Amino acid sequence: MNKIFPQGDVNGSATAGTKVLPGEEGCSRLCCSRQGTCLSASVLVLLAALAALITLVTIFGPPPRAPGAQACMTLTNRTGFLCHDRRSCIPASGVCDGVRTCAHGEDEDEALCRDVPQSLPSFLVALCGDPASWIYSDQKCDGTNNCGDCSDERSPVTACPPCGPGWWRCPSIIFKYCDCIPRSLCGDRVQHCSDWSDEYSCPGP
């Protein structure tokens, strides 16, 4: 049976008519509810901090993530660099070119571009026939002599597919090309192939 004590004043003295439940002795009015549940000041501070964080994220958006460099495929089916937004895929040759292409500029990060090509991830780099020479991986098999010795277009260093529909296969005599020339050069009254097939055999674009 519960005892009835006088209700107290502000100093804790009892006043008549107040029930004191078991376990409520010593619990202040601020922290204790009628069911005996206490809400501490630390919980209030934590809730306030959480509300402030949610407000900041709502206003400014989440901070950009900084994952490691990751490969992707561009719209032209070339090796690319995935920006931190996980949506933008820029060509490999667009990394460390002095132009910030990614929204947060991670393609020009100091750590990435400090000592090119050693500081670049391996998926961005392709070696030429001369081990001292390198190109960006998206420059392989693009029809252009990027290495200077055509090793980026010919085996045994590079295995490239046959010339695409926009190219004419011939032994080129122009240093810019290796085994294929753009069909747009066919029939322009200028020799681009050593066998003159660009002028006599190539049907053009």
C-alpha cells in the first residue's frame, strides 16, 4: 500500500496529499516523468547536434566523397576516369591536362598529378614500344601514331581491331597514321598511302 506524505515546497519539504511511488525518491522534477523515465541533458544535446547536422546537409548537400581513382568507360567506349560524383566519366587523356573537368577538380589533384606517369593509376597509362615512352590508355588503337613508332597501333605491343568503318586500311606514308587513314582523306588528290589506294581504290566517306 502506498504511503501518503505531505506535498513538499521548493526546498523538498512534504505537503499533504502527494503520493510517492517506489523508486521515485530523490528524482528531480526536471528529469523524471510520472512513469519514472528520465531524459538526461546529454540526450538533449545529442538530439540538438543531430538536428543541426541534418539542417546543414539539407542546405549545403552532403560533402563530396573522396574515393580512390576508379576506371570507367566513356561514351566512345574508351578507358576513362570516374569522377567522385560517380556519374561523370572523363577520357583518360583528360586527367592531369591542366583543366579541371570533374565537378570537384579531382582529375587535377596534386597527389594524382605530382609525378606523371608514376603517380597515375595503372589503368590510365599505356606503355609504348620504347619503355621510356608512354601514352594515356584511351590513345591506344585510335588510329593515330601517338607513340611515334606506331607501337600503340600495331602488334606485338598493341593488339588493335581492324580499321573501323570510318577508316581505310593501307600502308600509310604519313607519320600521323600507321595502318589506317580516315576515309575523309580519300580522293583528296594527296597521297596518304604508299600504294596510292587512298586515291584509286578507297570509296571515300
